[in-house]
Amino acid sequence: MSVSVHLPAGTRARLRIDDSRGRSVVDRQVRKRAVAGKRTLKCVIRNIRAGGVYTVRLETAHEKVLQKIIVDP
């Protein structure tokens, strides 16, 4: 999965994915400090096994990105 974000300054990021009941499926700190500019963060998600609607959040010191995704079983 990939999440794109524009960062005005270098920062760390946190990625969180919740299921439709609000339970956290993924909650991880992105290891590398992202540099300023348009960046795409990629990660392999093994915890999503069931189909459904999930909420993806990417938080940095400068912005929060929220997106709903649908996973087909």
C-alpha cells in the first residue's frame, strides 16, 4: 500500500489503519525521517485479512491525511 503526502519540512510520520469498528489494525512509526516535498510512503500490510472498509491515517507534525479504503476479500 502507498500513501502520498506533501511535506513542507522534514519530519517523522505515523501510519495508522483502523477497521470499520475503530480497532487498530496497523499503528507504526515510519522509521526514516521524511524530507520536505511530495513523498510516497510504502508499506507492506499483513494484518488486513478480511474484506471491508478501513480508515488510513498518516500524521506528521505538519498535517494529517485521512482516507477510506475498501479491501476486497
